[in-house]
Amino acid sequence: MISYMVPCVPCFLINALVFLQIEDRIRSQIQTDMADYPKNNATMDPMQRAFACCGADDPSSWLNTSYYNTSGFPQSCCKDMKDCKPGKIFNNSTMNGDGCVDKLKEWAAYNGGTLGGVILTFSFIEIIGLILTCVVIRKVRNQYTLH
């Protein structure tokens, strides 16, 4: 029972602190993947499509990459793939303007709350089970002491 409750405290109380500590690591990893693009497109493309984001902080994060210097922005930065053709220069109306670091933080914060809620629910069920077990044990003891 206690083992379910203990993880809830960090989920709710230090959620922001954890993200501050790992934000730089996330940004660094995304920038590393961007520098290796398109070799690392198995990481960047699905992430940019799934989270509707572009670059680490915003699309300008791509400007200092070798891929941008030769090919422009990746197609995965586009809002709608129909509007994206290789070599086409994208603009704010056709590309995702948010950075992936912020989108990942939002996703983790949202799902962290969900996970905390699930843990609290299981903790509550465990507490109810413990209380009911104590009641049954007490009744059984009372029956044996009466006979």
C-alpha cells in the first residue's frame, strides 16, 4: 500500500523541478539528432509529426544544421504533408512553429498527472482492501474467542 503512495508525492510535488533538470538534456539530444539528420530521421521525423513541432526550440533551431544548408527544413516540420515538397521553402502558415522541447514537456506533464491519478486510485483501493482485511480478521478473532 505505502509503495503505491510514495511515488505519488514526487509525481505531484517535484514534477516541475524534474523537468527543469532534464530540459537541457532533452534539448541537447534533439539538437544532436538534428545535427545527424537525415541519418537520424527515425527519431526526428516521427517526433515532429506526432507532436506537431519543428526543431528543438522552434523552426530556427534547424538553421545551423548541415541538412538545412543543403535541403532546407525537413518535411516533418510541415503542418500538412500535401503542402510540403522537398526543397520548398516553408513559411509560418505551412510549418509547425512550436519547438519539440516544449511539446515534449507538455506531453510529459499531462501524462505525469494521469500516472499520478492512476497511482492514487490504486493506493485508495489498497487502503480500502487493508481496512476490510482488518475488519474480517477482527471478526474472525472475536468468533474464536467466543467459542
